[in-house]
Amino acid sequence: MHPGVRLVIPAGSLKVRSNDTDYPFRAHADFTYLTGWGSDAEPDSVLVLEPAGSGHEATLYFRGPAGRGTTEFYANPAIGEFWVGPRPSLEHVAADLGLATADLGALDEALEADGSTLVVTGADPEVEARLGDANPDGDTLARDLSELRLVKDAWELAEVQAAVDATARGFDDVIADLTEATRHERGERVVEGAFHRRARLDGNAVGYDTIAASGHHACYLHWTRNDGVVREGDLILLDAGVEVDSLYTADITRTLPISGTFSEVQRRVYDAVVEAADAAFAIVRPGIVFKEVHAAAMEVIARRTAEWGLLPISAEESLEPDQQLHRRWMVHGTSHHLGLDVHDCAQARRDFYHDGIVREGMVFTIEPGLYFQADDLTVPEELRGIGIRIEDDIVVTADGARNLSAAIPRTADEVEAWMREVRER
């Protein structure tokens, strides 16, 4: 792609959290995809693909070591090695990644050379500013990289599986700590903390802010405040994923009965969500259109909400594009791609993503849900405050799909048995 054009892919720079305190550094996903440099990548690094013949030659520019003989070593709290630890040598990284390396100080000369240049936009504003008008269509490069990342190879699939397996251990940790969570006025943070501990032990970090939503908080789709109580008799929706050192992440949701047992109405809603997830999974195979996965789940959601008397029209009528009344209780999509970003490949064109053809090697979530707000007077009182989502990570195979998170219990009976088993350890 882009023959004769210099391609610039920055890792990005440190981001300020508060005054002189930065967030932990995480390289831009496109940079990591092309270099293989994960959790130990250096801030401000830049990959440059220089045109050569019919292709490109890659050079990775990064800030090399600065020893005790430099002012930086002692006096620069942001990057000085006395402050933040040693940086790898150019030779070390070249051997590690199989890439030619050069000191960051040589980057300007490379960027100023004659020829057309494209840079991934949004990764490093300073690099973009250096190029100025020389980068008229950088969004094209971000788009192309997103579309390349839609299909995972065998190594990537192994990394996602490792992230899923670590996430499963984190869910076990949460169940083991649920009783402690019920004793604390911010029990949701006990849950969040238990999972975070596992993410740091078995991976790099969490792949996104953990949602530990207990009781009616589960009806807020992205509840990350996690400052609520955890009560016996309620459900807790845990949406969490471990990001491993390669920066590939899992994205799993389970909804657990805090007491260990679902009530009759909780189980009824839970079973409907499982049914919707199973219906979506059943149609996945190469050749379908990605958005058909969502449609399959919605058929179940519409049918069940109609059976419960929640819709003023039939399920078939509600499924018409100009109706969609069942979506009052599930406003989000059923699936998104997964990989180096939790919402992976976001710059891909619609024809490649939502309206795209599903291909072998694609990894995406299946995550239907039902959310009945505590003050939703359109539903019976017994449903109010119940929020349930079930989310699995799947890979498309040659003739169907494989659930990468199948080892994490899903059905109501399996979840109850799982909770008993973990608590009895």
C-alpha cells in the first residue's frame, strides 16, 4: 500500500494526568501492530516506512540511553534514567523486534527528506505539526491500518486468548471477594480492585476502565464510577478485560447474583439475554454481513419483551426499522471488533466494518443485554433496577465461530455452580 509515499506511525507521547504527573504510557495501537513493541515501548518513538523499490524499508526511531555523563540522567524527572529507570539500547530493540533502529534525534532529518508523507493522525500532535502541510490525507493511513487489523493471524489470536484466560482468573478473584465487597460502603471498588490486581499480575493493565455495576447501576451502560454498595439479593454486572503485555485485550461481561442464586425474575431476564447471545453466535460464519449478528440478537430481545407485555405492538412490528421499540431496553450494538483496542479497528470504513463481510480470523464480541432503569414506569416494578449483559469474545473460523471465553460460565445454572465452587475453595 502507498508505494512511493513515506509512512509515519508515532507511538505517541506521555499524557498529563495532573500537573507534573503523567498517565502510564501506552503506545498507539497502530504503532504496536506494525512494530510488535508492547507494554515496554518508549514514549515519543516513531516508526518510519521509507519508500524503497515497490515497497518500504522500516526504521524505528526512539530515545536511546542517556548515561550518567549527561545532564538528562540526573536532572530530567520526566525521562532521566535516574528518575524513571534505564532505557533499552538501539541494538537491544533492533534484536528484539527485528527492525532497524535509530536515535530519535535523527527523526527530523528523515521527516524533512523530499517526497510525499502520510502520518497516522491523532497519535502524536507534535509529529503532525512538524510535517505541517506535508500530511494532507493522514486519515487515509489510519483507515488502512484499521482495515488491515480486522483479520487476526495465529499469533494475535494466541495473545487474545491469553488475555481472555487472564480475565477468567480475574473473574474468579472477584467472586472470591464478593462477600468482602458486601461489607464495604464502596463495595463496587472492592470488585474493581480485585480485578485490577489480577490484570497487573497477569498482564500489563486493564484493557479499559472496569465496569463494576451493582444493583440499579447495571442499567448504566458505562458505569465506571464504581462507588456503590454491593447488596445480597442484587445482581452485579462486571464488564472487564485484562490487557496482556503485547497490548491485546479481552472484553468480557458476566452478571452475577451477589447471593449466589438468581431470583425467579432475575433468571427470566438472564435467560433471555443468554438466548439472544446464543442466537447471534449461531449465525456467525465467513460470508455473512457483520450487522446480521446484531439483528439475530435483536429478534430474541423483541420477542421476549413482547411476550412479557412490554411492547404496545408485536415483536415483528417492533423489528421494523421505523419502530424498534424493544431497543428502549437495549440501546447499544451487539458486537464490536476486538484486539489491540477494546473497540478495535474503529477507523475502518463502514463497508469494511458494520456493513462488511465477516471473514475467517476476525475477532469480535457478542454482548446483548437488557436494562430496566430503576425509574422506568413502562415496565413492571419487579423488573425495575435489573440490568443484565453477557459478553463473550469470539473468533470466526473456516466454517463457523469459536468462543474464546467459553470456559467462563455463561448460563444461569453454570454461574450459580461456579460461584459455589469458587467460594468453597
